[in-house]
Amino acid sequence: MRAMKAKDADILMVPGYTNSGPDHWQSRWETKLSTARRVEQAEWSKPVRESWTDAVAKAVNEAERPVILVAHSLGVPTVIQAIPKFAKPVAGAFFVAAPDVANPKIKPKHLMTFGPYPRDPLPFPSITVASRNDPFCAFDIAEDIAGAWGSLFIDAGEAGHINAESGHGPWPEGSMTFAHFMTRL
């Protein structure tokens, strides 16, 4: 079995609440990876679980090649909640900075409508990258959720929310981890 290359896959970027700006690592990867495209949402600042999960499922189900999902923040529960709507298998998922959508203190409150996370093992290989000081999810919660999913858990150290604001526009460690993940699919 040969390793999967980015050009052999449909790489779907699934940003979180308010989208990923031009300096965000997701946007940078999207411009570098020829087969990457963003799953667009109708309302980036007013996420509605049903429409967000429908958009992800539509992108997965219309894909021509094996699908790799790259989700950040609210994109993670969006993907997880969309799984029952997938008519095609997913080759793998790369999850970064999943928020604790079961935490009643999460802001804005409507993000809780994306929880709680199902705790069943995922039907595809995955990696979950978490930060020890992510304001949207305690590290032990992220580790516990990843364990329930059967996801390879990666400790990103003190990396905030792993976005442009936390200094992760260019994110070489993430890029290398993703490339390594691809070779294992």
C-alpha cells in the first residue's frame, strides 16, 4: 500500500466560528495544497448546527477523491456531528483545537448547540491536536474526547487556540504533523 499524497485526496478545510482569516494556518494550507478547498458556511458568525453539518456532508458526498477533513475549533464538532450524514467514506481527519461544546461557560452560548460530542470511535483514522492553554477547552477534556474517538492525540504545548491570534499563522509543526498523517493513510 502506498502512502496517500495530498494530490490524491480532496482536502476539505472546515473552519470554526467566524471563519479562518487570511493569516490563519488553515487559509495558508488551502492556498498551498492544490486539492484543498474550504467548506463554506452561510453564516460564519451565527453558526447553526443543522446548516453547518449539512454543508460539510454535502462537500464530503460530492468529493471525487478520498476525503481528508481538516477542522479547526467549531469545525471539529461540525464534522463529528455531520458523520451520520456522510454517504461516502472519509479517509481521515485532522482536528485542531476542538472546543468543549459541553461547557456551559463557553462563549458565545450558541456554540453549545454543537454538543455534546458523541463518544463513539470514529469510522476513520484521525489526529486531534490540543493546546494546554486553549481558552475554549481544558487539555484533559480534549485528551478524553480524543481517546473516546480513537484519535491519535497530540500535545501542542502552550499554544493558545492554535490560530493566527496565538501566533499560528504559519504553523510548521502542524504542517509536518499533517504531512506525516497523510503518509499513514
